[in-house]
Amino acid sequence: MLVNKKQDWDIYQQPEVPSIKKKYLVKPDIALRVKCLTTVTMIIVAAMFLTASSEAIIRSGYELVEMKVEVIKLEKENELLQLDIAKLKSPQRIQSIATTQLGMVMPQNVYCAESSLKGSNLNTEGEKSIVSMLLNRKSQ
């Protein structure tokens, strides 16, 4: 017959925990909590201030870039308008409009008036006589 083998079983036992005596709850240190709360609040406010100021700097940078682009665009437009003004003021254009649309003709004789006084420095008597002649003509 078969013989039963002896089986050894180790039984695990939890070590005994010494009994915990109830301790009285210690009152929390309110001053320490207030200091910690104040510190955390100051850190949060500083972080918000830094975030807001950096956002304002970045926004103004973007606005500056947009303004520079607009300035370049307006300068190009100004150059085109100056070119248009120069084209509109050209004597050839004015002459062609005068002859074709307005029916004007080029004069055959051109008359020029010259001063009878020679020299660039006029004496005061000569200037007075010219002024008096002009005044006499206006009064008549």
C-alpha cells in the first residue's frame, strides 16, 4: 500500500503589531497655513502678470509687423500715384488734349516782353518811377 508522505506546511502568521494608543489630534498651525496660502497666491499673481505682459508684448509685435506691411503697401501706391500725376502733367498730353478735344491751335507768332531797364540792380529812383507808373495806370 501506499504510504502517505508527510507534508510540512508552513503557516504564515502576521507579526503582532503593538497596540497603537490613540493620540490626541494636534491643532493645525494656522499661521503656517496662512503663510503658505499667501505665498501660493503671490506666485499665482506673479505668473498671471508675467503671462499678461508677455502677451501684450507679442501682440504689439504682431501689430508692428502689420503696420510695416501696410506702410510698404502705401508707399508703393504713392509711387504709382506720383507716376500718374507726372503723366497727367506732361506737356505733350496737355497739348494733345488742347488741340483735339478743345479745338485750340498753336499760335503762329509768339511775343515776349522785355524790361527797358538793363542790369539786375535798380536804383531806388528807378524803382519809384516804375511803381508810380503802375499806380497811375491802376487809378485811371
